[in-house]
Amino acid sequence: MQRIKVNQKTFEGQSIYVGIDKHLKSWKVSIFGEQYEFKSMNREANPDQLAEFLKKNFPGATYKAVYEAGFSGFWACRSLNRLGVECMVINASDVPTSQKERLQKTDKADARKLARMLRGGELEGINIPGEQLEADRVPCRQRDTLVKDLSRNKNRVKSLLRQFGVTIPERFTVSQTRSWSKVYMEWLRELPGVDEKVREAIAVYVESGISLKKCVLKVTRQIAELSRTDRYREKCSLLMGIPGIGRIVAMNLLTQLGDITRFKTIDELCHYVGIVPNMNSSGEKTATGRMTRRGRKKIKIQLIEAAWTAARKDPALMARFNELSKRMKKNKAIIRIAKNLLSRIRHVLRNGVEYVPGVVS
């Protein structure tokens, strides 16, 4: 591709396309015009400096930029948009990659490809949440992380007990060991007949677990307070009227989905969440596989868990689940119930109406 020297008087009415390969401290930036490739360079990870460079070297043009979603979130996109650079963020999985590009992957090649595809109109940006919504997601996601850490801590204790042949007494029910009741933790600290070093190791896990439980409780209270604000009070109440959906799941849904009206159809919503199967079609043959790995994993899991409750409490969903179970395994049937439940969630949020269980005549 021919490279030309930038002429500052030739950009009125033209578009400049910028591909950005982002890293923590620097960006690889490629700049394309409507016909030519102008420049590839390293820049400091600073939207103000990039916008200033574009306006100085390509005055009068329309600036369009793109980068892949990743660790740094959406702050750069928002900043560039405020500075007059029309920026979009894309899912990295949606960028087609040839074998040559996989074998000779460089930051420059990635940035050039993004700029070239942006110019060709081949990219579709993902939804950029507002700053307030993104901040509201933080406690919900933090709680998920803390719960996972607490579960890992409990599993480490069980693994250590099995390693030294220690059996948990029957007087501790499954619920006590799962929730780490007070009497169960006291037993863990004592562990008669066990080497002192093992007891000390378990005691450390117990103290860590107690600290994590307090953190989970604190964040749970923060989520509860958030659900009572004007932004979420009404919608959260509507969602909690659906079988299987409590306050935590409701807030996860509201903060993750954002404005439900952006999903024009239920299929768009299902693809966003990830309750759709992988498909392979060739000629007259079409094969469907497991659920796609794309989507919002936590929301997907919570919906499926809620679907088990809804299938017991909603007569219409129960009838559908029983019918589906006759021709497929129950763990596959429940995924279809989860899709039905998601459709009902969409209806409740779009119309602002209470959930009404279906009645089978």
C-alpha cells in the first residue's frame, strides 16, 4: 500500500480511521485515510494526546477509532468521544484472523487490521455502558469474586482433611459445613489427634474464611442499599416477583443488561446472555451442540438455577419442562426453560408489569 506525506490542507470532508492496539502504558496506533495508510506509531496511553495529534496532523477530518475490549474497560472510548473522536469498542473474538496473522502476530499488524476493517465498515461495536451503570456493576461482580474465593477456601480445608484421613463427623450437616457454622469452625480449630502443623494450617484457612464471610456480608448489604435507590427500586421489585429470582440475581440482571429496550428481540437478548447453542450447518445437514461459551457466564448460570425453581412454581413452565423431559435429558430441558424465563424477564422489564405465573387449562 502506497504511503504518502501528510498534507494538512486536504482533509476537509474526509474520514480518518484509527486502529488502536492497547497495552497498559502504551498504544500501537495505525492511521488510515479513505485511500491510503498514513502512519503506524507508538503513543502514550493517553486519549488527549492522541486526539491532539489527529487534529494537528489531519485538521478538518472526521476521526473514527476502534480498539478491542479488554482489561482497561471503556474509559478511553468515553474520553475519545468527548474529544471529538468517534470511538467504538469491539469484541476481540469478532475480529477475523488468518493463519498468517496468527503465526506472525504483532501489535502493528493488529492495529493496522483494526484500522483497515474500520474503514471497510466490517466491525460492529459492543454496547458501551454509562459510567454510572459500570460503577453499579462493581459491587455485584465483587460479591461474585468474594464468594468464589470463600468456596476455594472451604475446598482447601476439605482437601487437607482428606489428605490426612480426617472424616467430618455426621453431626455436622451439609448445610453447616457449606455455611461454616460456628460449631463447625470450632471443631476445625481443635481437630483432636491431628498434627499441630496441620491444625495451624487449617486455623489460617478458617481465619481467612471468617474474613471473607464478613466481606461478602458487607458487599451484600451494599447491593441491597443500591437496589433501594430510585434507579433500581421499581425494576428490582418486579424481578423479585419472578420465581427463582432474589435480590442479588435481580441486581446482577439489572446492572448487566442495562436498558432492556436495546434488545429489539428475544433472540438478541439470548445471544447476549449466551443461552443459544453452537450450530454447524453444511448443505442439508444442521447440527446443534452445547451452549455457546460466549455471553455473560454468571447471568447464564443464575438464570439456569432460577429456572429450576420456576419450573416447580409456575404451572406453565412445569408443564413445558415435563414435556421436554420426555424427549431429552433434564439438564438440557432446563436450558429451554431458562430461555422462556428470560423472555418473561424481558416482558416484565419492557412493560413495567408484574410477573403472572402461567396457568395450564
